[in-house]
Amino acid sequence: MIDHFTQGPLTPAVAYTVSVIGSFVGLVFASRARMSVGTVRWAWLVLSATCIGGTAVWSMHFIAMMGFQVAGTAIRYDIALTVASGLLAIVVMGVALYLTITRRTPGSLMVGGAIAGSGVVAMHYMGMASINMHGHMGHDPLFVVMAAAIALVAATVALWFALRLQGPLPTLAASLVMGVAVTCMHYTGMFGVHVTVEESPSVPQLPGSTAPELLLPLVIGLFVFLMVCSLLLMLDVSDSGFRGGSSARDGDEDPVSSEEDDESYTARHRSADVWNPRR
């Protein structure tokens, strides 16, 4: 009755890839926030929370839902609840990142992981609550607990990565691990879903939007957002390189001025040597 892979391995593969990309960009932004202060730190934190919470978690969820189908009923999604679940994921991830990066203590890491993990679970089941169908959906408590445990561990590990990692290769490795964790959490919760389809002679039209209707703007918005984030990263690197070049030039100027000082000092010393014999 329930099929999670109506399009084969395509939807899990695309969902995992999106989660990895969102995790990678988000962790890079988190490392920028860790090394910044003031308004700049807030900007990096917002971008990091949007990439991790909005792309790596929320977008992954709804892309994976493209493969979800229940025999005997159509599926529609409530747009308001869908958008609210995305905002929730971004906000809780932002709060968790702020606590972890600004305080940098084991206690703040654990509290941040609990907040982020709880937010991820709430996002998932809010997204499931946005589904409208001719039937009743239930969730196996065992799978709910397992999904929640995975979410808590994954969120805490993600925050630890954000606090510790630096460099492209470690960040990429961490992103691959995070993608696995987020995907496992999603499908663990989905495998605990059971549906009782209503048998009614008259079937009214379901409110909401279909998965493709939600996915098209999601994919376009995701692509544009990741392009903007990549541009910001490149500009930041270029700016750092420019500052480094300026520092190097400034460094080149210092030896020149030093040499000029040495030459002036030597000239005075030589004039003194010429003058001494006359004494």
C-alpha cells in the first residue's frame, strides 16, 4: 500500500546529494562565523543556518517525499505547514549554531545539539502533518524514537563539526557523513508510517499542492540560493587573498623603508668617518 521509492533510487540519491551540498556550504559558513565578530558573525550564522536547516534538512525531506506514494489515494501538501516546517528548521539550527559557536563549551554543544535535534524531528513530523489524503496516517512509536535518536546525534555531530573543522577536505568528509545521518533519520521515520485509506463512494478534491508543484519552485529556489552562497564564498576568498596581497605589498614596502633607514644611517656613519681624521 505504501511505497517510499516510486521513482527508484533517483529520489534518495538526489535528496542525499542536496543534503551533502547544503551541509558543506553551511559548515564553511559556520567556520567563517567562528572566526568573525559582530555583524559579520551574524551574517555568516544566518547563512549557515539556512544552508544546514533549510537545504541539508528541509529540502532533503521534501525531495525524498517525491518518492512517497499511497495506493488508493492522492497526496497533497498544505503550503502553509510546509513553509512553516522549513522556517522552523532554519530558526532552531540558527539558535543551536549561535550557542555552540559563541560559548564554545561542552555544555553549550550538548544543549545546542538537543535544540537542533528536536527541531529536526519537529520539522519532519510537521512536514508529514502537512500531507492531505483520503485516509488516516499514523506513526509507529518505535520508529519515531529511533528517528529522534538519530536526529539528536546527527545534530550534535554537525555542531561539533561547525565548532572544530577547518579546510575543504575535512569539511567535505563531514558533509558526506551528515548527508548519511539526515537521510537515515528521514527514512527511519518514514518506515514507521502506516496509512488507513478511507473507502467512500464520493471522493472530494483534496486541498493543497502536489509534490511536483512544490518541488519545481523548491529546486529553482535552491539552485539560486546555492549559487548566491557559492558567490559569497568566492568573494570572501578573493577578498581574503586581496588583503593578503595588500599585506604582502605592505611587507615589501617595510624592507624598502628599512633599507632606506639603513642607507641614511650608513651615510651619516661614513660622513662621520671622513670627518674624524680631520680632527
